[in-house]
Amino acid sequence: MNLLDTAFPSYLAKQAEIDAAWELCERRLGALPSPLDALAARFLRSVAEGTTSHRGYFSGPLAPPLLYLPLWLARRLSTEGALTAHAEAAVTPLLAGTMQGYFYVRIQDDLLDDPARADPELLLLGNACFAGMVLAYTEALGPRAAAFFQAFDRAFSAFSRLTLAEQRVVRGDGPYPEALFEEHAGKVAFARVPLLAVAALADALHLEPSITALVDHLGVAYGLANDALGWPRDLRAGHRTHLLALAGLERADLDALAKLTDEQTRAEAHEALAERLRVSLYEGMLLHRTIERAIAAQHQAAASAQALGLPGFDGYTTDRLAWLGALDREILAMSIKRALGARSR
């Protein structure tokens, strides 16, 4: 089983709606003036990440349900009669605007995470994406836009503040306790935005606290799983994440690596450090416990979604828990293999 290629049935069920939003997004990016249009095309090729099309970007097993949550909320509100036919038609352009907004976030994240490898020209494309997002929301929401943008400001400020706070901690040498990690997981606050937009269509912005609770729980669940999967990448980038801090990584370890000028010596030292961390991560069962925490947070997200009344979230929860269980089994198998290898030496 290739965990990275496993499609969630709950995502596939909404593919027609996602493709319709992609068409609007692609039309907007393709109409940008030169050379922004070529830059946008290059960016879309990059987010395809080895797959046949960029259209799978929001639908892979690693992708949180950013575009699916608003579709599920729209279905609930429509069933209740809170969305008019005109409002339902506005959901697709809202999703297209959300795509552009997320591209803006992704470009910033790439630059913050690994400045040496990021493309600074993409910041200018990000400007166009942010403008496209605001335009899409304004046009789709009409007279409801003013109330929405107040909630948007709260979400975007939370995303910016918590992203900055996390960056300062992972690049520092202070303690990184669980409570601080969970606070920083709220950096995914942009995921509130499309839900808030759909709520605004139905004059239901009173749902904002419930939306925030759901997104916060998902932020913890995905943050834990992403740290478990991406720890080699984080180590290469010099990020002392919550997981790597628990594994025993110190800022002094990273500073010592940075001082090495010989490429081969640095590579050998990096591998020695990575192997030291693997002992805690695998034999010490830290990765396994991290996935257990991710599963617990996923259950909390499911409870929040139930309170919000999201049809479709149960199927997604089943898919996500199955995926996390498969990941945990792979981790446990590697832990056992390493433990047996250590005993035989």
C-alpha cells in the first residue's frame, strides 16, 4: 500500500465540484498579464508534485479537507433551506477564490521554511492570488461581504500571528511543550475562511466559534501527522519542531552542523545526527505515540464536525483514520525491524 497515492473516497465523491472550481481558478491565473501568467503556469506545474495534474493538489491523502469542508457545510445549510439557489451557485467561485488564497499562503510558507530553495519571484504571483481571492469573495458574497471580511480578518490574523510564533520557536532553543505545539497548530486558521464564506451566504456567521473549534482540532491532527512524516525534511531545514525537540534535538546540534564547511563532512554529521534521532523516534516509539495523538485529535475533530452538522465528514473521518492506522502500522513495522537489528548486532 502506497500511502501517498491512496485516494479518499470521500474526496472523490466531490470531484465534480472541485473541478468546476479549478476551471475558474485556472481561467483567472491564465488571464494574468505577462509574465505573471507564465509564472502561474510554472507554479501549477510545481504543485502537481510528480502527479499527472495540479488538480489533485487539494485532493491527495496528505491534503486536509480545505475545499471539502465548505461543500459539506453548504449541503447542510441547503438542506435546512438556509441557502437560496443563487447562494448555492456562489459556492464554486468561493472555492476558486480559496484556491488562490491558499496559493498565497503556500508561497509564503515555502519561503519561510526553506529560503535557500524558495523562488522569491513567486511572492509577486502571491500578490495576484491574494487579490483574486478577495475579488472572488467580494463578488460572490455581495452585500454580505462586509460582515464576512470582519471574520476573515480574525482568521487571517490568527494564521499570520501563529505562523510567526511557530517560526520563532522552531528556530530557537527553548522548550517546546505540547500545549505550545497545540497553540501553534492554530496557524491553519486560513481553513476557517471558506467555511465562514459559506456561512455568510446563509447569514449564519454565528457559526464562527464552531468553525474555529473544528479547524483547530484538524490543525493539531494534521500537524502531528505531518511532523511524523516530514521529520527528515524538518531536520534538513534546521527546524527544531515539537517532535524533534521531544526526540532530543538541541539547537546546538543544528548550529554545529551549520558550521561545517566541507560538504562530505557535513553530510556524514547530518546522517549521524539523524540516526541518533531515529533511535528515539522508532525504538523509543515516539513516532507511534505521535500518530496515536493524531488519531485522538482526529476524533476530536469528528466530534466538532458533528456539532456543526457536516454531512460527509463521517465518511472523511473513516478514510482519514484508516490512513493514519496504515501509517502507524508502517511505523511499528520499522520500529520492530530496527529493534531486532540492534539486538542482533
